[in-house]
Amino acid sequence: MKTPILALAAAATLAFPAAMAQQSTGGGSLEAGMLTCNLTSSTNLVVISDANYECVFDTSDDSKPDEIYTMNIAKLGVDLSIEKAETLKWAVLSATGRFDQGLITGEYVGASADAAFGLGAGARVQIGGLDDSITLQPVSVSGREGLGIAAGVEQMSLEFKGTVS
């Protein structure tokens, strides 16, 4: 009984931001690249959680170097999890068609749902960045190692740190 309810709650949590993402970027979105982030630290207070990541943005333009970012995600919702490791991966879509260095720097909002019992998975959708013209769409579910469940609304910030040498 609990599993279908959790699945339904996770689907509902992700449906609204996914619809917003489609509406925000419209049909003219261009893929700017792929963002991969690895968890570096986290704090969980059950209703509020905070996590920090190191990220690499692999741009679609092979003539441009990959970019390095730090990311912070603050979540408001139920978070009954303990994580040892987490990797997040998103396709980065731009409604502007601009692909400047540091393009994805900024504030984002979205929702997430995660579950882990040893190995686990989760999904996130985020909208924000340059004039709310950037959408981060999950490529696949995130990979997690830990224990627990979580679902909620997130505020995320990405900060450009430089390029890969």
C-alpha cells in the first residue's frame, strides 16, 4: 500500500515543474550541453535539507572547453534519507539559443523525488538561470548510494568556477 502512494506522490511532485519547463522553454529550446554533478556534502534536518555538489558542464559545442560549477540545493519537504554518494545528470536546454561561458550560472527552482535502500534513484526538474530561460531536464534518474526517501520543492544555485584545462 505504501509503495503506490509514494510513487503517486513522487509523480505529482515532478509533474508540475515538468509542465512549467515545457511551457517556459517552449518548442524552440536548444540543447546547450550536459551537466553532471557529484555530491560533496549534505545536511538533513528531515523537513529541510541542504546539499553541495561539484559539477562539470559538457557543452554541446566541442570547440568550447567544459565548464566547472559548484551547486547548492536547499530542499523543503520530507527528507528521510542518509546519502553516502549521489550523482545528478541533466540535459541543459536554453530558450535563448545563447551558449556563452557561464551560461547556466544562477538560481533555479524545481521539485524532486528520491528513494534509496543501498543503491537508489531519484529525479529532479529545475527552471531558472539567465532570465528563467534555462531548463535542466533529467537525462535519467540520479544515482544514489544510501538509505531513505525524500520528496519536496527545491531551490538550487549554480556558480561558475572556470573551465577544465
